[in-house]
Amino acid sequence: MIKRFINISVKLGICLLLMAWIIQAIFWDEGKRAWEQHGSAPSWENLTRVQRLEISWKYGPPELWKNLTIIDQSSMALSVIIVGCTVFIGMIRWQMVLKMQGFELPFSRIAEISFVAQFFNAFLFGSTGGDLIKAYYVARETHHRKTDAAVTVFADRLIGLFSMLVFAVIMMFFNKDWIFSQKSTTLIAYIIILIFCGCAVLVFLAFRGGVSRHFPKARQLLRKLPLGETIEKSIDSFRTIGRQTPLLFGAFALSMALNIVCVLQFMVIAQGLNISAPAVAMFGIVPMIISISSLPITPSGLGIRENLFVLMLSTSAIKVEPTPALSLSLLALAGSLFWSVIGGVVYLTFREKHHLREIATSEKNSI
């Protein structure tokens, strides 16, 4: 319990530190710009650090708020609708994976569980934290195949993550001139390539495997590990999905379509903020940032995503000011949080409905 508390505290601390870092850096820049535009004396360089800090917090917050509210309502509304489309496409993909395991859940039930997961994704670590909740609820749907049901959630996420990494690597090729022209973006590109390679190996081992053919005693050793039998069942469940190649490729193709829709959401917000970033650059930046922020480092990737947007959009090739870049990230998050709120409402009704159902079942069995 103490270890878990320390782990959560550390991750929250990282999140707050990253957010404080990027916000203070932007406020500092806005304060300096306002001070110099007003021709105030003494010059910015001759001010003390405390004076610069006071000025940055005087001019920074109003400027950030101005950028957040400059977006027109139609662009923001369209952004929210697009996020809803990504949630819907995700439900369809998960339904495909469930069918690969022989589960025929009603789409209404899939939607309920997906919305609940969307709610928990808002504050659990990384953008995949809600998967644990999703796995818990879908496992409760079956009494004899709980492992197979839970595996569908993680297989679905693995397909989605791998497709986003493939998409990111492809779009990096079309943006290679400016990405590899600076040290910071080059480092991000190498991180993406490293994650892609690791994920590719994981996808192969999960869906295809073959290790036990070369190491006959591997399964015996696996069974001796804590939860060894559960891990072995999970491996077999992943292989069942991997053997259904046409459906697996169909889920991957659907994920690639989902990736395009994700980028379109950011482009709509950028247009609403009058950010003139090239479309090809946005198709390169967004999947790279989503891939990194999906790592379970901070709640919902908060802090990491904002820093990356400011860093990548402010490069000499794109030249977007830091404040609009931060606003773009925060407004995109707002669109996602809208559906998380919807998920929270679903969770309250979902929880109450199924609690009453369990009581009714218990009373029926006791008669």
C-alpha cells in the first residue's frame, strides 16, 4: 500500500513539475514581450529575477486565457464531435477483437464499458489507465473465460498503439527535413523509433510467438512463476487472436483510420486558433506526441503532451508561438474531458444499475 502511494505521488509530482515548467516558461516569455513592447524601464535584462517573475505572472495568465478563448465556438464544437468519433471507432475495433475470441457482447454493453473507461482515462496514468477498469468489467461479463475477456482489452490497446507508432514513423519520413534538423526533435524521433521497435517485437511475440518451439522448457518455467497459469492462459488467448489474420488486419486498418481522425481534431483546433501549421507537419507531430504521452508516466499524459506540443510547434520550420501551442494542447484535452464527463455520468448509472442487478440475482438464488 505504501509502495503504491509513493508510486502515485511520484507520478503526480512529475506531472505538476512538467506543467509548472512549461507554464512558467510561457509566462516568462509573455512577460518579457509585454515589458519590451511597453518600452518600460529598466530593460528586462536589468530587472531582478523576482521582478521578472512578478511581471511574467501579471501578463502571462491573461495572455494564455486570451488564447484559450479566441477559438470560435464552431471549431470547438467540431473538435468535441471528432473526439466522439474516435471513441465510437474505438468501440467498433474492440467489438472486432471480442469477436476474434468468440464473445458476442451487445454494442450497447460495449459502449457502456468504453465510456466508463473513458472516464477513468481522465486521471489514471498515461492515456491507457482506463484499460484496467475496462478489463475488470468485461471480465465480469464471463464466468468461465475471464482471462480471455480481459486479454481482448489489452490486445485492442496493443493494436491501437502499434498502429499509431506505424503512422508516426511513416509521417516522420515526410517530415524528415525539419525533424532531423534540430537536436530536440531528432531526439524525439529516435525515442519514437525505439518505442516502435519495442512494440513491434511485443506485437510479434504476443500474436505470433514461437519462443516455446525453440525453448521447449519455457512453458514449464513460466508455470512456476507467480500467476504463471494466468500468464500462460493470456499468452494462449493472444495467439487465438493472432491466428485470425484477416480480422487482425481489419482492426489494424480501422486503427489507422482512427489515427487520421485524431490528427483532424488537432487541425480543427489549430484552425480555430489561427495557427498556420502545415497539414503535413501536423500529421507528423500529433501521432509522435500521442505515442509518447500514452506511456504511463503522468495522469492522462498531462504535462508531457503540453511540453512536446510547445517544443515541436515552436521549431524554426513551423514557428508557432509557445502560448498558442499550449492552448492547442489544452483545448484538445478539453474535448477529450467532455467525453470523460459523459463517461462519468454513464459510470454512475452503470454502477447503480448493475449493483441492483446483483442484488436481484442474489435474492433470486437465496429463494
